[in-house]
Amino acid sequence: MFAFTRQEQRFLLLLMAAFFVGLAVKYYRHNHDAQQPDTRWAVERDKIIEEFRQSAQKSADVKELKTEQYDAISKETITGKININNASLQELQTLPRIGPATAKKIVDFRNEYGPFEKIQDIQKVKSIGPKTFTKIKEYITVD
């Protein structure tokens, strides 16, 4: 009926042998893995859960604000516009999208090149582009 050459017969025999070896490996893994759970994963999972609980506890704790950081912030800063020519680092950080690094860049730029002549000049500071300027322009002045 089907006449296979000697080479084809060997190839089919090799395929069948590989299939049965794979089946035996699958059967072995299935039976042994089900009996012995991986304790390493359980230990790692418990460690991750404990670290998460500790970090959640730390963030939930209410801590006192460091008042020396906020002493330089004046009432005018909170209620009015910030004069970027004489604002402190802390006052500059109250502006949207301005963090400690950008506030330092503003102060350094001001010290190197002098006061800003108009509010648009703040865009000359590295990392303050049109998007940031649009966000802060209503909160700043050069008066």
C-alpha cells in the first residue's frame, strides 16, 4: 500500500521516538511538579507582599512638614503671582511643573544673566519650553 524508502522509514521512526520521549517528559513533569510545589516562588511572593505592606504603611503615616523649607514662601506667593526675578527656590517650586531641579536652573540662570525683562524670557532656561511656559505664565511676573 504505502511503500516508504529506507530513508523515509528511518525518519518516521525518529519522529515517533521524539514524540514518545516528549510525551514521557510531559508525563514526568506533570506528575512530579504537582506533588512538589515550588517553595521558592512562595517565599518570593511572601517577601513581595511584605514589602508592599511596609511601603503602604510608611506612606500612610502622617509626618510633620519641614517648616524650614516653607519659611521662605510668602503669603503673596500663595495668593498672587510670583516675581521670578527675586523668588526663592521654594517659591519657584510652587509653580506647576517646576520641581527642585528646574527651580535651581531658574535661579542659576538669573544669577548668571541677570533679571528677566519679560515673563517670556523664562523660556531661555533649559527644560522650560512652550508647554511649561503655558502652564506657569498666569502665575509669574517680572515686576
